[in-house]
Amino acid sequence: MLFDVNLAKTVHNEYEMRLQEHRMLRAVARIRRERQGAHPFTLAYRRVVNWLQSNLNLADAQRSATPVTNPQTPCLDC
């Protein structure tokens, strides 16, 4: 089978057009988010904060559920 140069150019051009369209759609979505007041890092920041809060709440719930026996408190008068 011979390599068809015209077919390769057509496939490459189609790929470039789809890639450009994808980049434009991402840019439009980013601009919309910025117009709504969301900084590009805000959404990722919110996800991290929510994850941390859920882990802290889980740790607090586990800590309050387990009774403390024989606490190792240092002597303040020594």
C-alpha cells in the first residue's frame, strides 16, 4: 500500500481544525467563568478546601467517637 500524501494532508488538516476548535471552546468557557467572578484557580482551591474540611470533620468524628483512656498528659508542677 502506497502512502497517500493528499490523504495525510487531509487528515492532518482535520486534526488541526478540531484542535483549534477545542482550544477556542476552552477559551470561551474560561472567559465565561472569569466573567462570573471565578478566578481560574478558584474552582481548584474550593475543591481542595472542601476535601480538607471533609477530612478534618471525619478526623473530629473519629476522635470524638473513640474514648480516651489513660491520657498521657505531662506534669505541669514538676
